[in-house]
Amino acid sequence: MSAVLLEHPVDRVEPAPGTTRRTWREVLWTLPPVVLVLLVAGYPILRVLTESTVTSDGRGTEVWSSVLGSESFRNALWRTVSIAFASTAGCLVLGAFLAIVLAFVPFPGSAVVGRLIDTVLTLPSFLVTLAFTFLYGTAGALNTLIAEITGRDAPLLNFLNTPLGVIAAEITFFTPFVVRPLLAAFARLPREQLDVAASLGASPWRVLRQVVLPEAWPAMAAGGSLVLLLTLNEFGIVLFTGAKGVLTLPALIYTRGIVTFDLPGAAVLASVQVALSLTLYAAYRFVFARLTAWKGQ
């Protein structure tokens, strides 16, 4: 048997001509975008990490210990996370409601409402805070109207400089980031499924729960994750609405880096902010992959 194998050796598979050349070409085409990403994203992160180790005596971890052990950091971290999750939850609830109404409850002017929601995506966030100030501020339109009706001297609405005011402004501004992917998901939903479910006697709530929402989970996960990352790093709304009453990590980074010119301390806070954002992004990718796999089963 061995003699037969020796007389008829197994043919080796030779690589196709030009395979190596094509591989090197692919590598050469890949290098420019990789280098660009490293320069645009990698270098700033590396620079911030390097700056965070600068001390009065050279380099070390003293700044990290001092910043992470401070009460201001713990308060800002808790405030940032709580506002981000509360705003995301509000955006998901309001965005799902608006998307369902716009997609399945026809009414006159629904197209105009959809266009207005899209327009919010193009506006800077400080415009929302200015609108909130004009409407709900201590000297805003609503407080002025209430004072004229009731004769009150003190304003009845005084929440803009609190976390509640920041959350309300962020929900108003970031809800379209949930509405748009949900509308796209609902547009791909076959209308025949809805007609069959309705013809079988299913109530509208059951159709929504068993037919519509399962198709919308990936879109809700994508929109909610995007809103969570945006609210986690939001600075403009916090600065204009919360003012000095609400101190989040981005606001604390601004205070340390620009106001007090404590660059190492600001670099430590920025490193924590980046790590938090990357962790949430990795969690989003994991959840989105699980939802996609579950939907494909």
C-alpha cells in the first residue's frame, strides 16, 4: 500500500498565478485608509493618554489617582450616566410612539410632520435650548402667561437648570434619531402580514406586539444605542440648559481644560469618557448581533 502511495504521490495544489501579486495589491490599497484612521482617531487618543501621565516631577499616575478619587468626578460620572440613560429611555418611548403613528395611523399633514422631524436632525443642539429658555424659562412665555392668569410673582416652572431640564431638552433634540430608523424598518414590513393578522381577529395591540415590534427591535437597538452615545457625550445642551446646576463629564472636562487650564486632569477625564463610549459601543455591537441572529432564526 505504501509503495502505491509512493508511486502516485498526492498532487500539491499550486497557487494560481498572480495570487501573491493580488494579495500585495490589496494590502497596498488597504494601507492608506488604515493609516488615515490611525492618524485621525488613534493619535488624539494616544496624545490624551500621554498628557494624562504628566506630573510636576515628570510622569506618573498621581493625576489619575487624584482625579478618580475626587468627589466631583464621581458626581459628574453618575450625573452623565443617569442623564444619558434617562434621555435614551425617553427618546425610545417617544420615538416609537411617533414612528408608529406616522407609519400606521394616517392623518392629514403626516408627511409634513415627518419632514419637520427630519429637519430637527439638521439643527444645532443649542437652538433647542434657546427654544426651551424662551418657552419654559423663568421669564419665558409659559411663566409669563401663568403669572398674568394667576397673579403669581415667582415663576411656576423653574426646572431648566436641573437634570430634568437637560433630559427634556435632550429627548426633544435626539428623538428623531430613533424615529428615522423605525420608519425605515416599518416601511420594509410587508403589509400582507398586518392584513392577515387583522383578518384573523387580532386586536391592534396584539398586531403591534407580535408583528410590528419584533421587526422593529434591531432598528430600536440601533437608534437607542446612537442616542445613548450622543447623550453621553453631549456638551452644548448641558452648557446652555443646565448651566452650573448640572455638571457632567464633558462639562467637567471643559472646566478642567479651558477654565482652570488643568490639562493633565482634563486628559484623565477625557480618557474615562473615551473608555466609557467604547464600552457602550462594544455592548451595542454585541446586542445588535444577538438581535440580528435571533431575528434570522
